[in-house]
Amino acid sequence: MTRVERWEKRAEVPLLLLATAFLVAYAWPVLDPRLDRDLRTFLAVVSWTVYAAFAIDLLIRLALADERGRYALSHWYDLILLAAPLLRPLRSLRLLALVRVLERSAGNTLAGRAAVYVGSIVAAAVGLGALAVLDAEHGAADANITSFGDALWWASTTVTTVGYGDHFPVTTEGRLVAVVLMFVGIGLVGAATATAAAWLVRRTEADERAPRSDEFADQ
């Protein structure tokens, strides 16, 4: 086990706890726009503090890597996810950093259980996508995604690639969230199809072996 892998194992539980705090601190003001100003400020501090912890985790992994340049290139998406939200129009994309933390942990704990893994990612993509687009759209004058219910419906139709078009983002930030969710949806549809196909193959092979076992038992 490499130094990076040892660090990831030690940091897994703390990062999951921080990710939970991050999600609460981010989602609460989005779902309750009339939140008390002092509480909103506190939650913003918590959100950015946890986000900084994600950045520190990445810096530690880079420092522990044997070949830092190669590690940075192979984890370019982590660098982009942590850097992009520092730009004001992309702040709702902080949720993508949370997705990376959850996905890293799920990849370690759910290995070999593809159906559970895919289902968890679908639920996370829909829920976090709904939060992100509502955060981006709620202040726009001509927005048609104005409640969490609208956002959840939009995220569900987008991630499943159905796209009815009754709700859609009108802001640049909301459209960027939509693009990310579209690509996630395409990947999830492929993963779900592959999971179903693998299950059918295993089931068919098991059915084919079963009669032969019975024949040997009779002999």
C-alpha cells in the first residue's frame, strides 16, 4: 500500500463527516431563503472551511505521491473541481468536490456491488444537481426553477436523459450545472445498462450450471 493510499484510508471517515457538514451548510440556505442572516453567515463559514479541508486533503495527497507530476495529471479533475468554484459564477459547483469525496469513499467500500454503487451515485447526482441548480436559479428574474420540487424534477429528467423541457435553467451557472448533469446521466445510463447486462449473464450462467449439478447428484 502506497503512502497516498494509507492517507486516503485514514482520511476516509473524517472526510465523510466533513462532507455531511458541507452538505448541510450548503443546502440549508438554498432550501430556506428566509434564513436568519447570522445563521446564514455561520453556515457560509462552515461551508468554505470544509471546502478548504478538501483542498488540504488534495495538497497532502500530492505531497505524499511518489511522482507528484504524474499524480497531478492523473487527478486533474480534482484540481479543476477545487479551483473552478473560486470564481464567483461557478460557486455552486463546490458540490462537485463533495461528489468526489463521496465517490472516493464509495469506490473503496462498495467495490463489487455495482448495483448499490450505481444507485447511490444516481441518488447523489439527482439530489446535489437539484440543490446546485436551485442555488444558481433562485435569484434570476425569468427563472422557471423556483422551488426544490421543480429542481428535483428537472434533475431527475436531466440525469435520466429524458429532458421534458418544462423546466430548464436560464442562468449561465445553472446551464453549467446542467451540462455536468447531462454527462453524468450519460455515464450512469451506460453503467446501469452494463450492470443489468452483467447480472443477466451471471443469472444465465447459473441457470445453465444448475441442471448439470442435479445430474451429477443423481449419478
